[in-house]
Amino acid sequence: MIRVALILVYSGGSGAGFYIAKGFFDTVPKALDEAAYLDGCTKFQVFTKVTIPLSKPIIVYTVLTSFLAPWLDFIFAKVICRANAQYYTVAIGLWKMLEKEYIDKWYTCFAAGAVCISIPIAILFVFMQKYYTEGLSGAVKG
């Protein structure tokens, strides 16, 4: 029951995220939960001391995809904004700079904007990358 709730929370609300989270939680053995129950843990302790530490990679994945999806969303924002430049997202604004009539005077600004957009993404990935490797170490230490 706890794993089903975690799948729904970590999936980020998207169908693909749900299946990725489900696939991840299917690989976590139930024997770890049962061993924690035998050691005297409550359901909350199993959740906080076993399940959450093992699910760090899927948490990091959800954080990264939840940040990147709206940050770089283009098609949905293009359909919503249409021609109203007041509501353009960063991706649409950069795309407009590459149109035929603007490319000569806006290309250097486009390159600078692309770098500025990539900096927060790179910083987020660098800080979250260590949690991927921690999650790969395994549950049983000794």
C-alpha cells in the first residue's frame, strides 16, 4: 500500500513517470520491508528508514523531470500563447529569435539566452547526481 502511494507521488502526475516509478518500485524486494517488521519497526519507520532511502534515485528523477518539463516546454506553450508575446515562455522567446527576419540581429542574444537557460539545469543536475550513485549502492550493508 505504501509503495502504491509512493508511485503516485513520485510519478509527477504524468503517465510515463508513473510507469517509470512503478518499474523502479517493482525492483525493491518486499523482503526488506518484512525484515524491518520482524526487527520491530512500525509502518512509518519502514517507510522512513527503508523505503525512502532506497527510493532516492526515483526522487531525483522526479525532481529533474518536474523541473525540466515546464522549463523547456515548447509545443504546449506555443499552442497556448499563439501570437501573444506577453505570455511567451523562454523556449518560445528563443525560438522567435531564430526566425528569418530576426536571426541577423538576435543570434548572439539567442546564444547568450541558451547559455543562461542551461546554467540552472546544469547546476540542478550536478547537485542531484550524487543521489543517483547513493541509490545504486544497495540496501544491505555489512
